[in-house]
Amino acid sequence: MSEKKKTFGSPSSSLPNIKTDFSEWYNYVVYKAELADHAPVRGCIVIKPYGYALWEEIKKILDKKIKDTGHENAQFPLLIPEAFLTKEADHIEGFAPELAVVTHAGGKKLDEPLVVRPTSETIIHYMFAQWIKSWRDLPMKINQWANVVRWEMRSRPFLRTTEFWWQEGHTAHETADEALLEAKTMLTEYIDLAQNYLAIPVVAGKKSESEKFSGADTTFTFEGLMQDGKALQMGTSHIISQQFAHAFEIKFQNRQGTESYPFLTSWGATTRLIGALIMTHGDEKGLIIPPKIAPCQIIIIPIFHKSMANHEILAAAEKVEDLLKESGLRIKIDRDSESSPGAKFYQWELKGVPLRLEIGPRDINEAVVIFTNRITGAKKKVAWGDLKDFAHEELDTIQKMLFDRALKKRAEKWHKREKLTDFAKDLEEKGGFYQTGWCQSRECEAILKEHKASTRCLIEEKTFDTCFNCNAPSVTDVIVARAY
Ligand SMILES: [Zn+2]
């Protein structure tokens, strides 16, 4: 390899095999595709510009959905009085081990410690109590884009980090039915984001009592199945327990003129979605980003050659770039004239750009460009006059291919099995989703721990008469898997 190629990482540390070394493959892609970098504080990551641009594309879609469904964005403080966290028993019990607490500031010990928000229910409910006085103030529908801190002992970039970025929606309603509708509406919006933008098929349903959010009556989840057979919780939507409204004294005068407590929800999705798309779509060449959320949908590689001056080749590349940009595509030219085309192809494939466009002296003379599809590697010569149509159609095709391919892979790993004894071995060795019956007792659920697995969600199907573990009747089907 030439010296120049070394700028893409030392040649000896090549991309690990995705099939045999998934975990190493994941780390390599995160760092070498320049999504993130290591931070000096353990458990934290730096999101690099390419990774952040990807997050911004996801945010753009989700923020529009949040606003279109009647919510407004606001910003609440990073620091929360520690006493707020202790007001709701389940909430503090769930979060206590993960809290970062500020005890000193301004050069002295604080009278009252402050916690760095692990989530913002408490501070937002405190404010709701002051803002909600009458049924006319309801529903109150607020969203916050923020960072939160949950101390992590074992971190993995984008999947589990001490500090992460997310949106958290918090709403208050007059009736329980309205709160249920809200939680389900936002779950539906998340599913649309996952499937129609991130191209990740998901299964959605309720969490079990032991898996739900600390302080929720009901938690809805949507989960993807990663290529290594492990489930990934991609986001949640909760109906918050009435104890919160009582603890924070959020009271309002109802339509009958008497005092009521509102019904609350919260829902969130995080930078973990980036981890989900890496693990769903990646291949032996690296990342593949679905076109709808790719920060760069087409990378133009000018093929420099002595038969034509570099500036002439670049001028033609810019003309092509302008044409495609006009039609609303996100596009970039790799202007580096030092690296070889091969090294550039390698790097942009690793970064998962869905379409590559090459243009060199011969193409310029013929008024054509060469497109390469990131998934199939298929090349196509396209005349300048057909550029826009071809690019849009091919990106649509890639978006669809990614979803179909992920759906097919999931189908191969989604099994219906009657008894744990039938699937325990496969569950441990091969992973996958196991759809089975469950009596909904904690005792039967706890057995799954012995196989490093858990219930992921209850689904609205009933295939089995009895529980996977005991002979009691099954209430509904449940998805069992090992999970991140
Ligand atoms: Zn049972």
C-alpha cells in the first residue's frame, strides 16, 4: 500500500469480519468512519462532525413529527435539586445507581446537592405544577432536545454512554384515555421514523412490569434485531404513574369546577438510533446509511489523470454537483488530489455513503458519469441529461433495498417456540427473537436471566396456550431475546 493510504488508518488494522467479530467490527466502523472519538472521561464519547451530521438528519425528521403532532420545544436546566428525584419512590429507586451528583460549586460545599439530569420528569413536573391551573391549560405538550447523564460502568459508543443526547417529550392531559392516545401516537411516530427513514424493521409492544421505566404505569417500546442476533431497544413511550402528579402537586380545576390531577406521559429516543442503524445495515465494507437520513447521499470522486488538467476535471465535477444539488440532494466532492481513487472508494464505502459518482477525463469527453451502488457494487454509466432522474430513483431503490434486506434477515432470526427448553440453547448461542407464550409471572421471567436474555415486549398476538416456562395459561405472546 502507498503511504497516502495510511491516512485512512494503519493498513494492518483492517476492518474486522462482521460475521465472526461483530463487536470489533462495530468499534472499527464507529471510529474509522469518523462518527465518534474517544473522550478523556471514561464512558463518554465525542460525536465527530460526520456522526453529528447524521444525528442532525435524524433530528430534523423527528423534530418535524413532534411539532406536527402539536408539541412545542422548550429547554429545562441541566441541574436538578436532588430532593426532586426522591419525591417519587420508583423513580429514585430506578435511577439512584446512575446519578451524577454535584456537591461542590462556586468554591464551596452546596447546602443542597444537585443532580445532573438523568431524565427530566421531575424538573418538568415541578414546572407543570406552576403552569397548569385549569382544564383550559390542558393538554400541555412539551418536548426538549437535550443531553442527559446516567453513570455507566460498561459503555459502548452510541449504545450505552454516560452522557447521551436525545429528545424527551413530556405531556399532561385531562383524561387517562387522552394520555394513552398520546403515548400510542408517539410510539407510532417512532415506528415510522425507524422503518421509513432508518429502514429498520421494528417490533413494538408493552414492556413487562420489571422492564418498564422507573415511575411508569405502562411503557411501550420499539425494538430492532441487530445482525448479531441481539435485540436493541430503540426508544420508549410511557404513561407516567399518577403518583408523579400527586408528588409534584400538579392540580387543575376540571370542567366540573373541582380539583383533579392530570394524566402524564413521557417519550424519548436517543443517539442510540445511530448504533441501531450501524448494526442493522453494515456489511463487510463498513457502514451503509439509508439515503433518507444520509448526511452525504452522493460522493463525487473526480478521477484525476494526466490527460486533462485537474482544475478542468474539478470544474466538470462541480457542474455535476450543482445539477444534483439543485434537485435537493445532499452531495459532496472529494477534492483531495493526493490519495488514489481506490483509497477514496474504500473510505467512502466505510462511511456508508449510498451512491458514488466518478467523473474522469474520458467521462467528461463523453458527457457521462459512473454511478456505483453502495449495497450491490453495481456500476452504471449515466448521461449528464439523465443525472437527476437516475440519482433520485437509485437512492429510492437503495432505501427500499435496505429495509427489505433487514426485514429478510430479521425473519430468518425470528422464531416461534413453545417452551424455553426448546429454544434456550439457540437463544444463547445464536441469538434472535423468540416469540413464545407467557403467564406474566415474575418468576418465569426471571429464569431468562440464566440464559442472559429478557422479555423485550408483549405483543398483541396469542399463538401459545401456555407459558414458556410453566404450565399456566399464556396471557399474550412475548418476544424473548438477548439484548444490548
Ligand atoms: Zn409461567
